[in-house]
Amino acid sequence: MKNNFLKILFFAFLFSHFFSIEENIYGNSPQRTVNIAEQSPSWQTVLGGKALASPVETDYGFAVLNDGRMICAFSPDGTILWQKAINGKPSGFLSSWNDFLYTVTDNSSIQLINPSGTSLWKINCPFKILYPVLAGRDGRFFASGKENFACYGIEGKRKWNLSLPPLSSINPLSFEDGSILVFIEKLRDKKSIGLRISPFGEIIEEITFSGEILQAEECNSGILIVFTDSSMGLCSIENNIAVSKW
């Protein structure tokens, strides 16, 4: 369900930037144009403040972080389940793991919030967090700074911390095998560079992409990538090596 929701967000991004999609990429239908602004939503929910990040999907529905230092959870049909205050100034990041939520406050603190909206713990990272918390397997999660990438356990204890070259503005992502892809800020011959990192803090490989990456998003088959020249690609794992599927 999570992957399907991410696909919707990803293709909504494509529609908003390129205004059209060729359906014959996925089948034999002719090309069509979609205007998202003309689509009528099936429901609307009024929140108690301005949203600071995109909604995230949970087992019970969705959750939104707003500028009133609140997290609002609502069901798939838009019914508000709870609204709870968070401890600290929101940094604009909200992530989900099953029915739990991770939020970042005061630039370097992470809070784990249970399905009822109660904060279970709050930890401080030794660096400024610049990306949403990335949930991994076995309850571990990852925090990223400009030149740091750290792993924590579900109880909030740090397992490892890597020093990396300055990272780009693209969020770190997970491959289907549980390894993580981070994107380096500096290009090489006008091509983006990625580092694939194991859940245990080992750099598995360096990946040179075919061009400069504009946007990337996880899906069931790997990581979908959009390049600045409007081309797309799919990066996946085969025999423990990242490969381009198309």
C-alpha cells in the first residue's frame, strides 16, 4: 500500500512538471494529457494549520504535520482520528513506518510517535537533519545531514554514523534489498553520483547515472528516476549490484 501511494505522488509530480504522459510506455494506449487542477477530490479535510510536508501513509490512513506544532492523523475517508502537539519546533519532515511516525524537531531531534499520537521517545543527533527520516527493515531508521548518514534502532540508540561527501537535495531512498541510496551533490561529467550503503553502514558501491537527476522515488521494482532532460529510468538490484532496468 505504501509503494502504491508513493507511485501516485511520484506521477503527480511528473504530471505537474511535464503536463502529459505517454501511456504507450506502459501499454498500447495513445498519448493523452491530464490536467490535475481539473480533477475533483473524493473528499476534503480541513486541518488546523498550514501543512509543512506532504501527507504520509500509515496503516490507519494518513498523517500530516502542520505549522501549529501539531500532527493530524485521519482515516482513508478523511475522518480526523486525532490531533496531537509535538515537543519542539517542527523542521518540516514527517515519515511513516507501519503505523508509527517519525518527525524531526529543532533541526537535530527525532521523535517516534505511536498510532495514538503519543511520543515514545526523543533523541538528539550530532548533526543537523536535512532530510526526512528513512525507515529501514527490522525497525531501524536512518537520519541524514549534509555530510552525515546515521543509523538508529527502534529504541532510539545509534548504531553507526558515516561521514560522506556533501549530499544533494534529493532524499535518500531504499532499494528492494534493504540497501540505501544517497546522492552526492557534486556531479561527474554532468552526471549524478550515488552511493549505495548497506543497513550496517558499509558503502557497497558507487553508482554513476546516465545524466543529472532531477527527482527520484521508491517503487516495488527499485528506484524510479527522472533526469533534467525529462527522460526517466529504473534502477534496481540484481546479484547485489545496482543495474539500470530501462
